[in-house]
Amino acid sequence: MLSAYGEFPARYRQLIWDHLLRLPHNTAAFSLLQDKGVHPAYRDLAQQLPGGTRNTQAVRLQACLSQLAHWCPLFAEAGFLPRFVFPFVKLYGTKAEAAFELVATLLLNWCSGWFELFPNPPLPLLRRFLVVAELEQRSKQVAYDSAALTAQRQQLAALDAQRRAALHSIDDAMAAAASRLDDRAKEEKLKQIRLVEEAHQASVSLLRAEWQSELAGLKSELDHKRRQAAAALKAKQEEEDLKVESQRRLRQLAEDEAQMTATQLQLQAERQAVLAAAGQAAIAQKAQEQQKQ
């Protein structure tokens, strides 16, 4: 009950104390002490307290102290006894016998060392008190140091967490920046590749247009020569028709065919020369563009 609530219930406190202290309830002995009246050491006690004899608690305190002094004359000389007894007298009220027996039990069993050197102070108890006080002070100092150490550890943990968070944010920022730089580098490289492809396609289109133009010129020239050859052949055939001799006509035809063959070979040679020149020009132009880039 004490470990759970820190105190006994007020309603049953007197009963619990009575049971724990095993009060004798010796009414006969108490009546003898009570019949002796007020002890001379405490005759003026009631007048010294507020309210005097009209103060019921002062009168009860005076009676309890007188009974203690009659029981043990040493208690008549103890100046601290009124302050020691008053809380129990106040608690028990009209139960004078219970209050007396409780105080007497406490003084006899737990306070006997207080009177070993009376009227001098109880040096053994004071030494114990000093040891207990020093132990308590050291305990408080240890608790304070432990709390300070715990606070420092918590502060260090918080600072370490902040440092890790800052490093993590810096790493994230650096990773994001590196990613952006990589993306930009990739975009620039793609742009360069796109420009090279566009330039290549433009050069190919230009060469194709040139080749088509040259082929068209060659075709038109070939058609013109064919027309001229056809016209010449027709004229010769008409002249040969007019000739009487068949051998001369056949010789003329053979010569015309030989001339046509030579013309075709020449055209083919010219065409190959034109195509070779166009290829060399395209290669040279491509090399110049690559050097400019």
C-alpha cells in the first residue's frame, strides 16, 4: 500500500498504526499517570501557546507531555519533545491513551539513542546523520551528473542526427546536381549528334540533287545525240537509196554503225568521268565540313 500510494488511508491510519506498533492499551497504567495531573515542567505550557487554556489541543499536549514526564522523568528535560508529540496529539484528538502509548512506543523503540548522552547532543546519531546527509548529497550529485551526462548524450545524439541529416541533404543535392549535369551533357551530345546528322543529310541531299541534275543533263545530251545520229542515219539512208550500187550503200551503213559504237563508248567514258568527279567533289566537301565542325 505504501509503495503504491505513498501513505496509509486517512480513515484507517490510526487502526493500522495500532496494529503495526502493537500498542498495549494498558488503561490501568495510563489512568495512574493521568491521575498525577500536570507535571511541574509543563505547568505553564498551555499559557505559552496561542489561546492558552481555552485551546483544547494545547491542553491535550500539556496532558500528554505530563504523562510522559511522570512515566520517565528524563522527558521533562527534553526541549524538543513538545514539537515531537504535537502532531500525534492533534491526530488522535480525544484518544489520549492511544496518543500516549504511540509516542511512548516510538521514543522507547526508535528514539532511545537520542538520550544516550543527554543533555548533550547524541553524537553517534549526529555522526550517522552526517554520513546519511553526505550519502544523500553524493547521491544527488551522482544523479545530477548522470542527468547532465544523459542530457549531453541527448544533445550529442541530436547534433549527430542534425549532422547526418545535413550530410544526407548535401548528398541528395550533389546527386541531383550531378544528375542535372549528366542530363545536360546528354542533351548537348544529342544536339551535336542531331546537327551532324542534319549536316550529313543536307550534304547527301545536295549530292543527290547534283547527281540527278548531271544525269538529267547526260540524258538530254544523249537524246540529242541520238536524234542527231538518227537524222544523220536517215539522211545517209536517203542518199544510199538514191545510189544505185548496193556495195557502196552497205559500206556506208557499216561506217555509220562503227561511228555509233564509238559514240556510245565515248558517252559511257564521259559518264564515268562525270560520276567519278562528282564523287570526289562530294568526298572533299564532306571532309571540309567535318574539319569545320
